[in-house]
Amino acid sequence: MPKAKYYFNTESLKYERVIISFKKRFWRVMGWLASALVFGSIVLLFAYSFLNSPKEKQLSRELNEMNLQYELIQQRMQLASAVLTDLQQKDDQIYRVIFEAEPIPSTVREAGYGGVNRYKELEGFDNSDLMTNTSQKLDKLYRQLYIQSKSYDEVFELVKKKGELLASIPGIQPVSNKTLTRIASGFGYRVHPIYKTVIMHDGIDFTAPIGTEIYATGNAVVTKVEYNGRGYGNNVMLNHGFGYETLYGHMSRFNVTQGQHVKRGDIIGYVGNTGSSTGPHVHYEVIKNGQKIDPINFFFNDLSAEEYEKVREMASQQNQSFD
């Protein structure tokens, strides 16, 4: 029970008991509550401003970890992008050049995704810009990787075709010519042996004894085996693919049949003196996409640089052809 309080009444010169009214008590209580409320608010404000709750501390740690992982992802994406750029440059400037393919345009490599907003579901969050930016970078990287992968598939096919091309191109001389003395007449305007007029000679004449082996100058399919008493005489036509054909004229006999597959170096026939020929030789032509071209440019598998110059000099002499 609370102690009673007294005060000294100066008028009655007596101590009288202090009587506090209900109203006064009420306001005292309200004042105390208000003070407590203000003090509590100050304490809470300080706590929320300067102190973290255990939950906030946990969320803060998670946020810091997420920021760290985001930075690492950004670094890895930059590294992957740099590596991919290097691969793209090598692809365009080396691989596709070697295999005679057009480089992939930058507009194709850098093209993004059009149409609908692909990142609409990422809108409305506190970190929407961050998530959208990261998603865009990943999508661009994925597209570039896909294009590069398809490019390598194409280059791989070109490699296989290049191997076939190198094996099929007429790359050797049709007769053994180690002494480099069997070229009698080259490609160009020459004096015809019968008509004695200057006409275009569409091939190279290789002189050799009758019965000398004639070789396929590249992998091919035999498209014509013809017996003829005029013109090219007994002749063989090979289709090497890739637009290349070769013709071998004035043979004495054949060693192939039409439709047969032959490889470079296979014997397809023997030197003769048939048709419009004035001496034993083989007339050899190279045709590219229907156009007859100088066979001298295709002896790269047979000759060194010095030997090639010697053969070119012999073939360029303005003499009389054998057919």
C-alpha cells in the first residue's frame, strides 16, 4: 500500500494529507505513458537505423553473396565473350579463307532477338534492370555460340570437300616426264601440223613412244571412252567433279571403261598416234566449268619451282603442234 503524502498548510499551521484528484492522476499517467512512448520510439528508431536484426543480418549476408556471385558471373561472361571473339576472328580470317568460304557477316553474328519483349516477366522487381541486362548478355552469348557452332560444322564439311577437291584436281602430268623433255607443244595459238595455219591449241602435247602408260591426273569418273579415226583419235574423258574435266587424245588402246572410277596415277590407256596426229603423243586438256584452260597450271604435284619454270618455258614456245 502506497505511503500517504502530507504537506504543511501555512494558513492552518498544520500538516495536511495530500489528496490527488482522479483527473490529476489520469493526466499524470498519460504524461508518463507519453514519455515512455516517445522514449520507446526514439529507441526503436535508433535500433532500426543503426542496428540490424538477426533476420536482416542474414539477408545482408545473402545479398553480399549474391553480389559477389553476380560479379563472378559478369567476369566469366566477359572471358567467354573474349574467347568467342577470338574464335570468330580465326574462323573468318583463317579457316574460312583457307577453304575459300565467305566470312560470316557481323550483322549475322551480332544480331539479337526481335519481336515480343522476351524479358517482360523480369519487370517490376527492385533488380529488374540487373536481371534484364544479364539475361540479354547471356542470350547474345548463346546466339553467338550457336552461330559459331554452325560455322564450324560448315568448315568441317569444307575440310572433307577440300580433301576430295585436292585429290580430284588434275595435279600431275599424264605421262612420266621426269626428264621434262616430252612437252612438244603447249597451250595457245600454234601452227596446225596439217593445215599449216595458226589456230588455237587447247591442250598440251606430250611426246612418248607408242604404248607408254597414260595416267589419270586426279580422282575421277570415266565419262567417255571413244574410238575415233579423226580429231582426237581414240580418246578418254574424265570428270573429276568440282567443275573439272580432263581429256586424253590419240591413244593406241584403253585401260578403262565408261563409268569406271579411277584415282590419280591409275593407268587409263597408252600413248598412240590415232586421229589427226602427226606423231606418237598424247594430247591433254583441262576443262573447268566448260572452259578449256592451260594444263600447265596444274602440275603442282609433279614439279618443283625450278622444274615448273622449265616446263612453262618449253610449253610457251611458238612451234607446230602434233594435232
